[in-house]
Amino acid sequence: MPLRPARCYTHFSGPPYTRKEYIPGVPQPKITKFEMGDPKLDYDYEVALVVEEAGQIRHNALEAARVMALKKLSVEAGENNFYLKVKVYPHHVIRENKMMAFAGADRLQDGMRLSFGKPIGTAARVYPGQEIIVIRVKAQHGKTAKEALRIAASKLPLPSRIVVKPLKPEVPPL
């Protein structure tokens, strides 16, 4: 069965559903690496993707954003001239009450009776002002990092902004 659109899971109400030891059949998050690049270099800027609204970001959207940012950075800046970190983890388990959609389906299912749903994936709950992805770069790759986060933001269902912080006081603003 195909994935439902992100608008079905972006907004939340109620507490998170996270106790995976009690939930059978939770799929693993698609996001594989949370830190890429060289964390030990002396960087000039920290460029962050900050979310502006509360909501949920599914694990496949986080992975798509990570892949796009990593691809842009590794092509433009080089393999080890940056440090990229995904700062949120998809803890919340998303459930779906699967409905049959064919002729005669009304005789086979109960509709909304006991409709708790089966786990179909995970999502990260984020709040306004929270950083999602952080990139550290040297001064010559600052614009590349901003462009990488702009592309990554297009993969996410929530509005976000890019914040640039100089890590050294003598570095000019981007």
C-alpha cells in the first residue's frame, strides 16, 4: 500500500506514542546516518535549518533532506570539508487504520470500530525554534551550506528558515 501524503501526519494532538517494547511490528527508521563529514576540523560557520511551526516530520522526509544536503555539500565543498548533523530522531510511532477500497468492502470491515491502527512508520516531533539539520563549514563554503539547507528544506513538510552563526568572532557575516 502506498504512503499517505505528509499532510495526514504533519500535525499532532495528544502524547507521543514511543514505547517500542510494547509495540510489535514497528518498521526501522529509513534514516541511516545522523553525522557525516569531519567533526574535528576548525570551522568558521554553523548553518542550521530551524523549524517555525510545531509538527511531525516522517523518517523518510528526514532521510530525503539529509541525502539532498549531503549530495550538494560533497559535490561543491568536497568530502571532508564540512560536518553535517541531523539533530532530531524519529521516536514517535505513526499508526494507520487501513481501509479496504474495492467493491463490496463495506461487508468485510468494521469501519471506525476499535480503530487503533497498525504501525506504519516513525516520525520526529519538532517545535518552533528547534534545529533539524546543522552544517559546519569553513568560510569559502558558507554559501554552499545555505544552498544545501534550502534544498533540504524543500523535502520537509513544515516551514523552516536558515540561521547562520559565526563560530569565530573575526569571521565576517555571510
